[in-house]
Amino acid sequence: MRIPGIGGEVLRKVGGTPVNIPGAELFTALESGTIDATEWVGPMNDLAFGLFRAARYYYYPGWHEPGTTLEAIINKKAFDGLSKDLQSIVRNACKMVNQEMSTEFTLRTTG
């Protein structure tokens, strides 16, 4: 399976053989049987690569990469210094941006 990083290490520990090949080679490697499986960015990118034409099954999200999540890093002291209503606004804004990212990703995959 084409799977780099920690995902590849886990696959190796359960008896698989991880390989790391460039994205441009995924379709051909799947089609020719050089690899039996692959992971890539996500549904929108997998569709653009045409991986559905070479792979018999599709599984998403991957256990090693569960979704489109953004990160917000906020100074704890500054955050704690905000009033409760402003803390709530910050939390909800972060949640909303993550939801919008996930929705956009899904839309472009299925739309």
C-alpha cells in the first residue's frame, strides 16, 4: 500500500508493506498491480486523479487521517483573559470554520 509516515509504520506492524511513491504514479501503480491500495489527500483529489477507475473499493476517511481539520493556536493566558462571551465566540468561530472546511471538501467531492 502506498502510505507514508505513521500510517505506513502501523501498516508494517500489522504485516503490510508500505511504500511511498509520488502522487503522479498512483493511478498507474494501482492499475498495473504494483500496489494493491493507496491513500491520497481525500475524495476530491482522489476523484481528480481518477483513482476510482483503478481501485475496486474506496474507504474514507482513513483511520490515519480522519478529516479536514484546521488548527487554531491561541495564547492561553490571552484566551483566559477574555470574557466568557468572547471565549464562546472564539470557540464557535473555530468550530464554524472547521465545519465550513469539511462541507466545502465534501461538496467538491460529490458536486
